[in-house]
Amino acid sequence: MICARVRPGGQKQRVLLARALYKKPRILALDEATSHLDLHSEQHVVQLLGGLPMTRITIAHRNETIAFAQRVIRLNKGAIAEDIRLDEQAVPGRVTT
């Protein structure tokens, strides 16, 4: 297995993401998938993923990770605290929580 060797966190995340995208899934679930990337790399990955024809479910803590989302569901103690649907008129890259 490629990821069994010791690799920096960001490199391992990129390899795992590439493996997931190789199969061209219709739905992609990402749990903190870019948390070990630097901000520039994370923004690049998020923008590229946004252009792919698939449904993405992203679990993240950083606003930069969800900046291009169409819908944001914020949880608090396991319950839905907010369900925000962002329209096309919203400013890309700007999400406040």
C-alpha cells in the first residue's frame, strides 16, 4: 500500500484524494480531507473539486474548506444548528459562521 510508508500529512492526504478521484465517484465524502495542506494548496484543491461533476459531502472546521459550498449544515452537539443554502449571487469564498 502506498500510504503505509511514513509520509508527511499533506502528501498522504493528496495521495488518498487522488485514489478516491481515480474511480470517478458520483458522491465523494471528505472528512477533514485538506486539514494537513497549507492554505494555498487547500484553496487550489477545493476549487478543483468544485469543478467536478459529483456530489461532495465535506466535513470541515475551517471556513476556507467550505468557502465554495452550495449548502452548509452546521452541527452543535449532534443537532443541526443551521442549514444555510447559498445562492448563486453569494460571494464565492465568503462564508461566515
